[in-house]
Amino acid sequence: MKKLFLKAMAASAGVILASSAGVRGANLYNDTTTLVSPQYILNFPNNALIGEQIWLGTGATPMYLTNFSFEYYDPGTSQTWPAGQQTIQADVRFYMNNGPTFNGYATPGTLFYDSGLFGVQTAYAANSTSSANLIFNLSDLQFPATGGTALYANSPLPSTFTFTVTFSGMTGADAVGLPDFEPPTFGTNYGSYWYNVSGNWQLLTNSIGPVAFGAQFNGSLTPTPEPTALCLGALGGAMLTIMGRRRQRRG
């Protein structure tokens, strides 16, 4: 199978963070600090199921997820996707790594969260830059979009699991990918990524260097409040406000 190749980022990037009155927890995993230099992205084919296995930095202590985020990139400079007004969608899932082994490594197996499909803006539409950060708050975890699978408040996270992202609806010149970051400042990943090919998981590496998606997971030592006690927001994890982050333009 053909591997995905990292491509250089051709524009400066900014970060968009969601405003939230919801629950926010302590740091469980953080790989959002430093982009690799030179900067690269992993372009996602349409409908590809791609993910990264992470290890939380909390040891054996059970932790309960309150919110998470990841950064995505598109090269456009438009308020809409180049092919027109259609909405590119994403689907985010969490899998336990308890499936059959591939080259000695346990593959993603049991699904324990599925966001369901939600629309993704161009990053430029959000803050006139090429990179944006999708935020999933507690309401998005407990009340996912239609077709999703909720992450229950009384279920602690496994110490290691794979989170995947699928982009769909791309046509014409549409392009979406995930920027490549340096190793996490809290928690661990091994610089490889999982790719589901016709229902079978393969663990891939990249010839340019390690692959590390820009993601952050926060949580608490105790289960989160019951859903009725929450201030519920819009589903889909795309309530966005702007926070700039300076990055050097690289050709």
C-alpha cells in the first residue's frame, strides 16, 4: 500500500480555540507546543481512516476526559472550499488498542467514542490563516452528532488508545491535512500512525521523519457532572473564537 507523504506547509499558520463555559480539566496529553522545522503536513485522502496511538502522561491513575482538541490545516485562502459551497465533514473516533496484532503491535479494536459527522470550515474562514484547532467540549463527548457514540462520564480513559480523524466530501482542489509536531511535552507517541485499509489496520512510518499530530487531551481524577448539570453547547466541536499564534513563514 502506498504511504502518505508529508508535504511542506506553504503558509503561515494560526490557531483557533473554542470558547467554552463547560468543564475543563488537567493536562493528560499535549502535543501542541512545537511544529517540526521545516514545517510539514500529512495530507488526508478522502474518507481515509487515519489515527495515532497515544499514551497519557498520568501513569496508572484513572482519568476522565473533559475536553480535547486537534489542529488541522488547509492551504486555501477562501471563505469556502475551492470546489464551491459544499461542506467538508470530519469524524473523530477513539479506539482501544485491543485488536489483532500487526507486526507485533495491537491494532485499534473496541470503539469507545465517535463524534459523528460534523462540518469543517476552511481555516481561512475562521481567522484568515491556514491552520485551525477543533475543540471538543464535554457536551460534544456526551452528546455527539447523529450517528455518533457517546463517551460516558463514568468511564475512565485507557492509559493508551488511538484517536482517528476522517475527512470526507473533498472534491476538486479541496485539501485537508494534519500538521506535524515535535514529540509531545506531556504523554507519549511513537512517531507512527495507523491507517485502515479495506477494514485492516496497518501501522505506518514516514520517510521524512516521525509523524505526530497536534492534539491535546484534558481530564479529571473524578467522573464529570451528569449531563443535566452541564451548560450544553452546539454539537460538533466547532464553536470557534480566535487566538493568534505566531509562526514563521517557510517556503
